[in-house]
Amino acid sequence: MRQRHTTQGSIFWFRPEHQISRYLDKIDQWLNQSTALLSWVDHDLNGSTTFGRPGMSCDQILRAALILQYRRCSYRELEFLLKDSMSFQSFCRIDPCRPPSKSTLRDNISAIRPATWRKMNRHFICTMNNLGIETGQQLRIDSTVTETNILFPTDSKLLYNSIRLMVRVLKKLKSFVDVKYVDHSRRAKRHWFAATMARNDERRYPHYKKLLDDVEQTRLVLYEVLEALKKQGDQPNYVEEIQQLLTLVAKVMSQTTRRVVCEEQVPVEDKIVSLHEAHTDIIVKGGRDVQFGHKINLTTGTSGLVIDVTIERGNPSDKIRLLPLLRRHKRLFGEAPKRIAADGGYASAENLAQAKLLGVESVAFDKRINLSIKEMTGSDWLYRELKRFRAGIEASISYLKRCFGLGRVVWKGWRNYQSSVYLSVFTHNLIVWARSG
């Protein structure tokens, strides 16, 4: 059974007199009082270390994850920090004689579910509410986009990546299935580069045609391998991996054929922009540049803490997300906020009326959109004050992106993407609270 707490401290634990040390001391005190967090971490990690020597305790894993996000470092860099810094060793309860490796840190931190990080943040907000630091009576709402870690997608690059990934799988399966295939990777790379550099569609089309032919030939070979593995009845992990890859490759071929060959305009919902991060959405926010990731809705209060965060799938309008956010807030605090300030994208007469029915007294949209100040707040002075209050969330979003990794998530996969976002928000809240004291 994994330990929750570190049983014994080290004589080497030390923290110098420094501003960051004071932040860590304050967070350390709160973590010591919040023992429920360790039971949630233990539930996610239960059974992961049945054999071998005892691994990291739940307490150590939680604290190491906070340092990972606070310092915006890689697992390799985190391994070095926990070996080199006595302050971080002390905060994470790490024995300097037995520091964890980067693979141990990665396996343990990534095992914590996104729902657990979200629950931790809600627990922290409830604690702040009980202390009177965040009452939830005044709320500001805005949305932003958190990108996934992909390059700008083009159909030619996706076709080349399709061949490259399928050939990689075929090479791995050489020892299990006797199959002959031709590696078209080098030729596909030349056609991808030529298609990218072509001056016009007329010169670009032949290279797309060659890429599509090469992808189709490699795909048929991979289908044969899949059928052979199914008949053998072993290697279920490879079977699932191949099925997922073939599904994605089929989407890439379909969207390229429709756009390049048939000259159709492919709807956003039918597009795929990455084979590695297939969950990535295409986001066009406010008529600006296209972004690739997911839309994030954030709510903050007067304390500057992020009260709630939701990760959207697709590109839903802000207008339809206002009321669900207010209902979530009401479930957390037991009542609706008295005042809310939101971006102009959330504005509509229906949202205003429904917000009033929920118990909100004053609503200020950044852009009024045919709504009078009298309808929203009843006071010009209060409307101006709420607009100024709303502007503060822009600073919070900037701080989250610059210092806590919310601008671009480098963790792979949809599950890890969610974990990274919720961990960023939780770490941000702890640091903002620690700095306020």
C-alpha cells in the first residue's frame, strides 16, 4: 500500500529566507491541514506500486506536481531541482539521499486524474469561502484558448505524418507478423515539401495526388497486418493502436480528397488537425487568427482566485455558456452571485433575464448589444465599476498563460491536457493566495 505521508523528515531539509520560501511555507501549512487531498491522490494511485520497494508517498507526488507547474519545468528539470535545491526538497518532503527519477515523477504525477485536480481546486475555493477571502458575491467571466502542442497543420503535412506513423508501426510489428511493404517515407517527405513550396494549386495538385496514393498503399498493408493480428488473437494493445491510427488516417485522406480533389469546403467538425493530438479543436475567437486547442471558460472573484474553469469541446458560443457557468457557481456557493461582469460575447437579452431569475441583481456586459444600463444594473456608476472589475480577469488570464503554462499545454493526450489545465489553475490559486498574505 502506498504511503500517504512521508513518515520521517530529513536533517537536510532547509529553506532560506526568501520571498519564494515564504510562499512555499504558507502553501505547506495549508497542505498539512488538507489531508483529504491525499486520500484523493491515493485513490488514483492505488495499486500502482504493489511490488518492489516503496515509491513516492501521495504527499510527495502532490507537492512535486505543484512545483512542476509553478516552475514551468520539464520532468527532467524537476528531477534536477529535487536533487539540487534544498528548498524544494524540504517542500516536497524528498530525502536528498533518494531523490526520484524523472520517469518516476512522470508516472506518478500523470496517474492523477483530471477530476481529482478539479476537486482539489473546488476544495481550496470552499476553504477560502469559509475564511471569508472569497465570498463569491461578485463574479467576472471570460473565455480564452489554450493551445495543444502541435505545429500549424496542412493537409500535405498530415499525409506525410500518416505514412511516417504507419511505417513506424509496421517496423515494430516485424517480429510478430511476416508482411512485405515499401517504405514511402522519404518520397512522401519530398512531395510534402514540394507541395508546401508550390506557387499555385495547379503545381501543388500532382504532389497531393502522389501523397494520397502512397498513403493508400501503406494503409492497405497495415490493414493486412491488423487482420493477421486479429487471427493470431494476441497483441491486443497493437490491435487497438492500429485501429485508432487507421481511423485517423481515413479522416485525413477524406478531408484532403474533398478539399483538394473535389474542391469542397470541408466543415470544421469534419476536420482533423493532428494525428498525435486528435482531440484538438479549431477555434476562431472574435474574428482573429485561427487557434488550435480548446476554449476555456474562467470565472474569478474579487480575491483574484480562479473560482471555476471549464474546458469546452468544439467551439461553442460564449453566449450559450453563461447560464451553465452561473448554475455551477450556485452549486458551489449555495447561491448565485449578486453581481457579475462578463465579456461582450456573453451578452444577450435572454441571458440577462435568466441571470436575474437565478438571483443575480446586477449584470454588466462589456458590450451592451441593445441592452440598456438601466436593464442591467440600474446605475451608470455601478455599470462603470463592474466594467473596470471585469478588466481584471484579463490580467489573471495573462498571468496563467505566462507563468503557469495555460497558454500552451505540452502534455500529450486529451486526459493529460485536462490534467494540465486544472493543475495550472490549482497552482495559480495557491500562489495568488500565498502572495496575498
